[in-house]
Amino acid sequence: MDLLEPRAVHRRSGRDEAVDALFRREHAHLVAYARLLVDDVQTAEDVVQEAFASLHRHWSGLVHEGAALGYLRTAVANGARSQLRRRRTVRAFRAPRPVDVPSAESVVVRHENEQRLWDALAHLPLRQREVVLLRYFFDLSEAQIADELAISRGSVKQHASRAMAALGSRLEVAR
């Protein structure tokens, strides 16, 4: 039995090392992506944590290690959608909570133009927001976005065009 344990530990440590390296490299980006989708840092961190846990559990099912990042992005988007559905259900049965006001420290740290952009992004419909974030935050091509979101390239173009028009209009009004 002792002879078999090192092999099992070695296989597990390879997966652990790969997930750990991916975590160190992509965690901050994925939390920012999730935050823009759910508009709440704590929920975003929970969504990303669950995505990494799921990746770790399903590591052996990946076709190749390169698919891990796509798996994570999809898991984050799906987790964000689930959180948003949960919020809608809770709101239907509870009185709305007051909107969280950012602290004075965070207002000072954030640059005014960056904050206006995040606010404008938050007003986009979810699918448009996903397309814009995948295109400009993760620098994915239209084909990659279409694969990631399981929609056609034409839909990607349509969502991107509508999102950019809405952002332009919203940011122009804010000036």
C-alpha cells in the first residue's frame, strides 16, 4: 500500500499545482469579471472560489489543460447568472435593501472616469456586458466569445454594437 500512495499524491499534486498556478495568474481578473457581472465584491469572490473548486473537482474531465481558463470563465458567468437569479427571487419576497454606498477611501482611490465606465457597464443588459468584458477585458476574438457564450458570431457582433452604442450614449450624457 505504501508504494501506491506516492503515485496518488503525485497525480493529485500535478492537478493541485496546475490549479494553483492558474489561480495565481487569473484570480484577480476573474474576480473583477465576476464583480462587473454581479456588482458585489464578496459575491464575486464567492463565485470565483466556487469556479476554482469546481475546476479542481472536474480536472480529470478536461480535454487539455488549455481548456481550464475557458472552463473557469464559463463557470464564473454561470455562477454570476445564478447569483443574479437568486437575488431576483429574494427581492420578490423581501423589501429591497438600500444600495451600498462606497466608502470614502474607495472613492478617493478610484479615478472619476474609471468609475463612470464601471457605472455605465453596470447598466448594460447581462449578455451585452459579458460580450464587452470578454472582448475588452479578456481581449478575446469574436469567435472565442461566441464559443465561450455558446452564441453565434453574429450575436456577438450585435451585442457588442448595441453595448458600445449604449456606453457611448451613457458616457456622453455624464459629461
